[in-house]
Amino acid sequence: MHASSRDKMRRFVDQHLAQRRDQALVVHDLGSQDVNGSYRDLFDAPRWRYVGMDMVAGDNVDLVLKTPYTWREVASNSVDVVVSGQALEHVRYMWITLLEVARILKPGGVCCLIAPSSGPEHRYPVDCWRFYPDGMDTLARFAQLDALEVSTQWVPEGYPDGSDAWQDSVLICRKPDHGPWWNTKSALKRWFQHRSMTQGLVDVPVAPAFPAAAPLVAPPPMAPVRTEPAAPSGATPPPLEQCYFYHTVQLPTGQTMRGQWDLRPAVGAYLGNVDFAGRSVLEVGPASGFLTFHMEAAGAAVTALEPPMEHLWDVAPSPEFDVIAWRRAFHHAILRVRNSFQHLHHLHNSQARLIVDHLETLPVTTGPFDVGVLASVLLHCRSPFSVMEHLARHVTDTIIVTEPYDENLGELPVCRLLPDPAVKQADTWWALTPTFVVRSLELLGFSQSQLSIHHQLREIDGVMVPMFTVVARRP
Ligand SMILES: C[S@@+](CC[C@H](N)C(=O)[O-])C[C@H]1O[C@@H](n2cnc3c(N)ncnc32)[C@H](O)[C@@H]1O
């Protein structure tokens, strides 16, 4: 949830609900899952009841809807306020959803919908639409709602988090109340519209987002620890619909698969501009393998290492955190990420090896390697120094470490612990300073370091994120 969207919702609350703070109001938020923030606190009044609705279980979700088009879970005329932000663009047949918004609103109930008119594609898990004022007005008319306000933020307002990129549109509307006879006639009309549009409707299933929006399914049996080569290129790769791409990649067919990060524009900087020609590389945590295949194309012989599925990632403990549910959802998502690696491995006709093993017990006979790569891995590990130490055992020449850069942490060799009971962070442990990495590698014998700062495109919100890369060599 970017800052400008929250500001728009706050404005709606101030202008349309502030007078009603003492009334009992039921507020439903469509697409409420807390990916990076939510509206919940804006509706924090003693007599208001906020209900977060989403298609998947997760943070800030009170009600999981079976489908976005028929909300059997919510009674007609039962809700005072419906809000939604950054959700409608992800609903394929969103006009049907508008009929459901109108159905559940009480006569006289109000609604605030916020959705982008611009910004990069961000498949969560699909990205179908952008909204202009006339389109918002059309949606209101279609669902027999009275538009009270329609606007688009055409002009940048200087939000530091990149919010301006979305140029969000806002629709504020009211369900008219013209008396029982008119209201019933209107409901009947909507019912016929809804029925004709949903009969035989097939909403194509798509890969879940990674990892937050993965459905909570029973995990398949855990794979035993094993060391294996990646699937030989002749073997059938997992089909695309069973893949989740962590990195944005272009397939040889020309199709672009959008991931969480698009490293393509600045991949050289991300890897410290190291020359990979003729070098052997041990890459820890390749995810979808964009870096693997990039380094291979640059002339490296790459061995990529992922932890066994029963390890998944190091989970940060928290008293109120449901680790079991999280692991289930994450397991499902990680399987799909690994499928994406195998899929790309096949398409690239790659010779890279994928080893599934713990770094700490990886036999030294697997290497040695000229170069070790730890890109966006340390922040997810309980003991970053140990991970560097274990990698160093296998590397004869160069270690590359890339991490997010937080200039507020200053120049000291610092690791800031991120998990906080108020901010549920299951899989991200640390914000590290470049000095912490440089000093650690120095202690491990890699004393000649070069540091660079660069920006990488986080696809899910279009923000250019500052990152640092340390390239450290043995003398
Ligand atoms: C955020 S992704 C980074 C992917 C890729 N290296 C990049 O920079 O875009 C983190 C990767 O680290 C792996 N990983 C997470 N915890 C790990 C651990 N304890 N040991 C080794 N790898 C781990 C994950 O499976 C995943 O592939």
C-alpha cells in the first residue's frame, strides 16, 4: 500500500465518515491483505467494525472470499461502507465485482475505490486494468451507484516512496435509497445482470504471488536432502502455469514473465561488474535463476545452491505468528519458484548445476569455485556471518555480496534486527551496512574490497530500491 493511496483513503474518511464516528458502521475492505501496509487503522473507531476481505488468507484478512464475483460470505444490504485500494486492477471481470459491492451495501451506504491509472505491470497474480475518471464513473453507473466524486492524480505530488508512479484514480459513490419499491427493482436488475454474467464464467487460475498471496494448501511430502544436477535440458520442464517467477524474465517466445524484481536494466551493477568469463561460480539462493543464466551467458560455469525444502528459509520467531500456516503457504510458493528455475534452465539449454543442500554441510569436494555469490540472501538468514564463513570455505578468489542499502544505518559495521511484534516479518531478519559485509569478509580472508551503490527496480510497486554490492577478493 503506497503512501498516496493511504492519503486518498484518509481523505475519504475525513470527508465522508468523520461525522459518523459515533455511529455503528460496518466497513468492508476488498483486497485487504497487508502486503506493505493496509487501511485498517484508518477505520479504527470504537463503534466501527472493519472486515478485511481477500481471495487468500494472510495478514489483515478476516474473510477469505471463494471468488471475487459472488460473495456468498456477505449478506445483501449488510454493509455501511465498502473500500478497496490497489485491488480492482487485479480482478479480471471487475465490473461483476462492482455488482457485488452494490449488493452488499445498505441503501445509502458509501464506497471508495482506489485503483491506478498508470504504473508498471505488477501481476498479483494478474494485472488487467488501469482506470480513468470516465471509466470509474461508468463502473458506478453500471452498478447503479451514484458517483459523488471521481478524480485522478494526474500531477506528481512528490511522494518519496514512488507513489506518484501510479497516478491513482478514486471513485466515491453512494448506493441510492429511493424507498423500498425502487430499491427492490434496482436489486432485481442487478441480480439479472449478475446472473447473466457469471453463468459459465471461467476465471483462469494463475500462479500465486510470492510468497504472501500463496494459498494455504496442505504441503506435499517434504523432499529429502539431496544433491542433484538441474534437470538435463532434454527433459520436460515444469509447465509455465506451475512456475512463479521471482525475477522478471523474457522468454525466447518473446513473452515477458513479470516477477518481484526486474534486475535486467542494472544486472552488471547488481553483480559488482565482475568479469565472469572462464570462471567457476557458486551462487547461493538463485530463486528463478535470472543471475545464474546471466553469469552463464557471460562465460561462467555456475553451480547454484538452494536449501532443502524442509528447511525453506530461516523463519523469524514471533509470539503471535502462525509459523505452520506460513510454512505451508511458503512451501507452495517456493516449489513454484524452483519450477521457474527448471523451466528457464530448459529454455536456456543451460549447463548450470542446481544443488539442493545446506551450505554449511556442502562437501568441499563440490568445488572449489573462483567466485561465490550471495545476492539478496543474507538479509533472510539468521546468522549472516556464518553464511559468509561457510561460503568462504568453497571460494578461492572473489565473493560478491549484494544487499538492500539503508543509508540511515550509517558507516558502522551494523546488522539491524528487523522482526518486530508490530511488523510481522517472518522471512527477513536484517538490514546490513556495507561496512558489516566488508569487515566480515576481511576477517574471512577477502581483504580487498570494492563497494558500489546502485538502484534496482522492484516490480511489485515500481520503486527503484537502493542496494549495495561488495566485491571482495583474497589478496
Ligand atoms: C530474495 S531471493 C534472492 C534471489 C537472487 N539471488 C537475487 O538476488 O535476485 C533469496 C534466495 O535465497 C535463498 N535462501 C533463503 N534462505 C537461505 C539460506 N538459509 N541458505 C541459503 N539460501 C537461502 C532462497 O531460496 C532464494 O533463492
